[in-house]
Amino acid sequence: AYHEAGHALVSVFCEHADPLHKVTVIPRGKMLGGAMYFPEGEKVTTTRSEIIDRMVIACGGRCAEEMVFGEQNSGAAGDIRQVSHLARSLVMRLGMSEKLGFLEYSTTNEDMGYLGHLSRPEYSEKTACMIDEEVRKLVNEALAKARSILQEHREKLDLLANKLLERETLSGAEVYELLGLSVPEVLQNAKIAEDEKHSDTKSDAGAGEIPDKCEEDSAEPPDDHALTGGDIRVDDALQNEGDTRKMKPSQAETASKEETQPDSEA
């Protein structure tokens, strides 16, 4: 519960994060819980600040567990993978590193040579060291920001974790209200549309009509659009296996955490 509460709490205090749609501690397949996010409007690109905040949110679960229990565990493996991938994409593929500049650095995993043999990277050993240093710096900064948010709102972390233990699943609107924060407009609109859908379904059933079998939200967010970065899709560059990726609420119910907010494995 503290792991997922950490993700959720950090996300609501990250300025460039998408609004929290739902957080749950109900296991589903390999998932031990998850946090899902609701995109605000149509997006075709992602800013550096938004990518950094994704990293910060992914760090929230591990940082919360360390703060409360004083020990690390294996549940954050997916989060670590996601944070590392995002940081390396920022530096090597999207040209968003101040130190390395507006350049792309191909990786040995992609530069397959003849009959599957790996070809040499197109940069020097010195540059490789600079890349590693820059990636490590970005990850450490994300960890520091996540810890700072959790320390500042320590009581809210306990409140949210206890409520998750009690309820198991909380909507984004419930989380914002529990923490004394205003509910984002996109979540308010989705709640209104959902209430209207259920109201119409009950009316149809009362009139002897068979309601639709599928009861998905009628106000679904847009798909996680391609984020362009030159000739490559940033979706490809930012392809990650955490649970903090943006997704539709209906998709989020069945998405594996080792696929995006979300997410975490504990």
C-alpha cells in the first residue's frame, strides 16, 4: 500500500504530471497494484519537464518504502527499469541533455551487424562515460525530488496508504479530495459523464430494455499519442515497462504493470 501511495502522492504534487485516474492495491496477474493516469486533452509531443516528472513519479514507490520501512525490496524492479530507460532516452535519443547536446547516440542493442553480431557504437569511450554520468545524474535528481515531496507530505502518505488498505482501490478524484486538493477538471468531467452513463443504463433497464453489456466510461481520454522527436516516434524512444504510462481507464484495468504512472510491482 505504501508503494502505490508513494506513486500516487508524488504524482499529484508534480506540476507536469497527468492527473491521477486510479490507484489500486488489488493484485492482477503479475501486478501487485498500480496507478493509472488520465491525459489532459490531445497531446502529440512530450516536453522534457513531463518526462522528468514521469521519472519522479516512478521513483515514488521505492522512496516511500524506504522512508517507512527503512529497507529496500525487489518490488521496484519495473520502476527502476522505467526510470533508467527514460533517462537514457532523454540523453541518447531525444537530445535533451545540456551536457551532450542536440545529438542522437545509437546503441549497440539497435546496431545489429551481419548475422546478428553487434556493431560498435558510433561514439567514443569518453562519450560513453559522459552518457553514463548524465543518466546517473538525471536518475539521482528524480530520486531526490521524489524523496523531498514525500518528506514534505509525510502525514498525507500515511493517510493515503491507510485508506488504500481499507478500500483497496481509490479513484483519482477520491485521492485529491482525501488530500485536500482540488479535483482536476478532466476528472470532474469524466465523473459527470460516467454518472450520466450509469443513470441512462438504469433507466433503460427499468423500461425492460437490455443495457449494453460493456459499461466502459463514456468519456475516455485520448490514446497515448505518438510523441514526435525528429524522424523517430518518441513513443518508441520512451517505450517503457512501468505502469506510469498514460492509458485509457478501460485499458488500465487490464494493463500489466511491467508494460507504464503507473508502474510498480509492489
